Amino acid sequence: MDHFDVIIVGAGLSGIGAARQLQDKCPGKTFALLEARDTLGGTWDLFRYPGIRSDSDMYTMGYDSKPWLEPKAIADGPSILTYIGEAARERGIDRHIRFDQRLKSAAWDSATARWTLDIEQPKAGGSVQLSCTLLLMCSGYYSYAQGYKPAYPGEAEFAGPIVHPQQWPRDLEYAGKRVVIIGSGATAMTLVPALAKTAAKVTMLQRSPTYVVSMPAADPVAGLLRRLLPERLAYRLTRWKNVQFQRWVYRQTRLKPEAVKRKLIDLVRRALPPGFDVEKHFVPRYMPWDQRLCLVPDADLFKAIGSGAAEVVTDEIERFTPTGIRLKSGASLDADLIVSATGLDLLWLGGAQFSVDGAPVDFAGRYSYKGMMFSDVPNLVYTLGYINASWTLRSELVAEFACRLVNHFTATGTAQCTPRLRAQDRDMPQRPLIDGFTPGYMQRALHLFPKQGDRDPWQNPQNYVLDRKIIREGALDDGVLEFRAPGAGVKAA
């Protein structure tokens, strides 16, 4: 059985970034990346629907160690996939990826201070075991097998195709078709202007509105800095600028939610034709950042609506019919194609089963240490990005922390690190891992996630500046992380 110092699960944006940091910060340590699919890229290879793009700017979603050089800050999926591939190949990380490797279970053994992984090979039809000292989960938090799609009354009667963006058929024809897109999230708002270019008509059918903000696809400040400064310095300054802007906007939504709401709605009103019913279609029932803001580049959604190529209908579905959808208001929508852009099915740690010294781990009953580890679970680090900023900002901090652990093991002669609740922590209330965030995809599965407490280091603050301090600068010997030598054992979980 092959053994590695670190095994990274997932070869997407987070996994490739973690491998780059391991190379930089832990030279000489052995590592492998396990990828269940047959190619790298994760989300950016899986999703192939028309118009697929980032919903964060690439100066904060890109790697700190690899400047984003494309002109568009709000980048299309193929460009992001190319960027991830370059990031892997230029460091030789692609040679460390083992494809067709789906983690089924992981068992920690205190006597040997290592994880033993049972890995299924879906395409080859076999299985294999590997072991590692530190296991770094970069597999995201949603199921790759399927997206979330409600069961619609009468959908078997509909004469045309019904597709989910996560399983977009390569040969799907939509040019000249009447298309109804169910949903009002980032995916729906990406699909509308993309399909409207050639479809006969595109309708975005939403049960309730979402906050939408338009930004330039290309960052003019970034362009200016690239012309005036060295490449890496220009990237760092743009990254810093955008981080600060994201923080400022989010803070304003917490301090002055009504004022931010008025501003966002006013911007939408200016972008749409006179007489458009903004209150009905673009004024949500919740406050800004209680759910993620939808970013549209260069007002493409509003332009599609203004041109008449697309429309928004705010109503609820009564049932599907052979020719489209009948709404609860009594109106009907004719359709040749229906797209159910209804979100994700969340899946904690890729659905793998974990055990510590023979005892199964129920993560829903564990506390999260700094949003990266679990109480009483040794040498397991997980990556969960921000909901109010770019995912990569946090994934890189988590990878940096994992590297610190690996180097600490070497420096101290230890081999296992376990977060332990202190005496004063044992009466903590259990709070959701992500608090105050209300989208349906999160609420459907949040009970399966570990919990956060009401004090450090058991909180998940969703604050990049604070995380930089507590993750990058916080002491490892903090009275919570318990380090032990190989074979020293672990307290019962």
C-alpha cells in the first residue's frame, strides 16, 4: 500500500491550489491528489452549460501565486479551466493526480498515526487502498452525481426535454426554441443572456426575486495597474483592492441593510426599460447578503430583458403540461425546452465514511475548529470557502494551515493533531456552521454539517481579514490542538 505525507482529495480549484502550496512550503514531502473523475478542474469542468462563468472576480478567485492575466475579471468557464490546468502543469502537479479514484471511506488508526483510505475506481471497476499522515479534503460541498431538482406535477406530460444545468447535454438544441428557465440564482441569470442570443424566446420563471448587481466584465483599475506596474505587483494590488471592496460591501449590508437594498434596487431600475415592474421581479423578500448576491457582467441580463429577447415571470408552478407550464396565477408559459436551474444537492466530504480507531464519525455532532478541522478527529483538514467572498481566498488559507501542520510534525517529532474541546467549551451551544445564510440549497443540508460554537477557536466567522489573522498567525500550540508522537494514541472520540 502506497503511503504519502499528504493526500488531497479533489483536483479542482482548491486541490490544485493546495498542491502548489505544499510544493512551496513543504519541500520534500510526498503527496497525491485523488480525483474521482477523469480530468482535473472540478466545478469548472463539470458544468458546461452555455455562458458558464465565475460569480466572483478572478483577481480574488485566482491563486495568490499565479496572477490572472486575462482581460475579463468575470471569466467564462473554459478560461477558468485553462487557468487551473496551467497552474497544475507548470508545477508538474498533474503528474501527482490519480484519476478515477473516488474516496469511499477513511479510517484513522492511532497506533500508526495514519489514515487508511478505501478508494473505488468507477471506470476501471476496481478498488485500491492508500494511506497518509494528513488528509486534506478539497472535494467541495455538493454532489457531482446530480443537482437539486424538485418533482414537478405533470412533468412526464411535457413533450420537450427537461434538463438540469449540472447535466447539460452536449448536443442540446435551443436555437430558435422557446425556453423556460426555472430559478433565479446565479446559474439562471447566466443562462438567460447566453440562450437569448439564439433562442426564439427565453423566460426566467422565479418563485421570488434575487438581488442582482452588474459589474464590468473587465476591471478597468486592473488594466491600468498592469500597464504601469510589474505583473505580480499589479495582480497583488488588484487583489487587495477587490478584497477590501468585497469586505466594505458586505459590512454595509450588515450595518445599513435598508440603505444597501435601496441602492441595489435603484441600480436595477436604471438598467431596465421605463415601466418595467422592478418591485415585482427584482425586490427580494430578504435583506442583501442573507443570500448570495447575483453578479452579472456588463448588465448582460438586463440588456437581454430590455431587448425583448428575454423576460422575467414571478409566479409559482401549478403543473407541467404537454406544451409548457401552467402557473398558479392561471397563466401559462409555452415552451419547447425547460431548464430546471434549481440549485445543488449538498454532500458533506464527498459522501465518504470516516472512522477514528474503529468508531464511526458523525460530523453533524462535531464542532468545527476554525472552520477547518473537527473536534476529536485527528489529521483531517477540510476546505470550505466563503459565502460572502471568493471561495479561493479561504481555500488558500486552509491549505496554508495544512502546510503549517505538516512542518510542525517534522519540527516537533509529532505525527497527529487533534482539536479538543476544553472544559469551558463543553457547554457551548451548537450553531450552524454557516450562520445567517438562508438559500434553500444550504438550508436543506446544513443539519448534516459540523457545528460552530460561540467562542474561539470554534467559530467560522466568514471574514477574510480575521481568518488571515487566526489561521495564518494563530499559534498551533493553542491549548486546543493536541499534538502527539507516533503511536502515542488518541483519546476516545
